[in-house]
Amino acid sequence: MKSPSESSKMRRQPQQQRSQERVKRILDAAVEVFDELGFEAATMNAIASRADTAIGSLYQFFPDKMAIFQALEVVHLERVSAAWGKISNLNITELPFAEFIKTMVGIYKEVFEEPISRLVFIQYFTSKTMFQRIDDSLTQQGIDFQANLLKARNPNLCQAKCNLLAEVCVQAANALIVVALRGSEVHKEEIFQQIEELLLAYLLPYDGDKSNDKVMICPQCDSRNLSKNGFRHGKQRYLCKDCGRQFLAR
């Protein structure tokens, strides 16, 4: 078997829809096998069997399992790039701060709904040496991207401060995402909610939105996880999703 430092590439790219569907089945099957057995114990035969395809068909596209893993890296990179593009298309300077954070975290959360991204992300923080296409430069790109968002929302922040804030946010979020992806579905939801709360509390003092002094919090549990719940006496009423308290805007 080739060492992780050696380059393994796909033998050919699928052109027809049938071939593309077969490669997708192979990649999906590889994720399951890598997840269950670990990369070292996984075999091409096990992946072919899980994909319900002949071993010869597998070797038509991939010379070894490292080539399969590199294809998974590419899929994850494409999903991250698409997420950044989706966030960039938001009118971030106009969104209220709480909505901006909630939307951004939601977009990142969608990335990890895909098993490929879940596997690749966890594996990166477990064994970086096996990666051929992803390295710490991706994290730095994420930091630079986040710093630019902060600068766009508050031009008065110096670039050095934006970079520092972004570094803390990205590194903290990455560590928590690993915890979320390793836990149950319920725990994952809880961790992503806490990531949202963490970013909201940490970045609020540095945001350029002058309406931030109107961000509502629950008077009982200090949660910002609220929903609007009609009006009473001409004032907006809120419902706290954490403790169930209802209260009027103050």
C-alpha cells in the first residue's frame, strides 16, 4: 500500500451519468466503510461490496483507497467553497447581527449534514498526515473569510483586530464542530446552538450594527433563542424556546 505522502489519483473522471452515479455510490460506500472500520482496516473489496459494484469497476476509477479518500477531500472542499459563496451572497451589512450569526452558523451546519464532510472533517483532526489536498491553509482561508465579514460589518475595526477575532471564532468553532459530529444527533443540535450563542456573545461588542442594543434576551434565563409570539398592548411578544417564558419587548 502506498504511504499517505505518495500521490494517488483517480484513473479517469466519470463522463456519463451512469459512471457519475457509480462513482457517487463508491464514495458513499467508502464513507461508511472508513467510518466503521477506520481507514487502515478498510479494503477495496469491502468498499466494492458496500457499493454493490464489481471490484473491477472500482479499479476502473480508483487505483487504491487513498485515491478514494482524496476524492472525498475534493467533495468536502467543494462544499466548503459553496458555503462561503452562499454567505458572500448575503447582504451581510444589512442583516441584523443576531440574524447574521444564525444564518451563517446554519449554512456551515448544512455542510456537515453530508456524511462525506463529516468523515473528512473528523479525520483531519485525527490524522492530518493522510491528507493530500487539505491542510492548515484551509483553516487560514476560513479565518481570512471571517475577518473580511467582520470588516464589512464594522469598517471601524482595524484589520489586525478583525483577524484576531476571526481566528478565535474559527478555531473555537472547529473544535466544537468535532465534538458535535462525534455525538448523537440531539447532542449535535445542542452544540451547534451553543456555537451560535458563543459567536453572538463574543462578537456582539465589535459589530457595526447600531441596532444591537435592541437584541432581545429572555429575562428569565438570558437566552437569545427566541421567537416572536404575536402582540399584546401594541408591543411585540416573545417566546423563549429554552425555558418557555413569554414576555413583551422592553
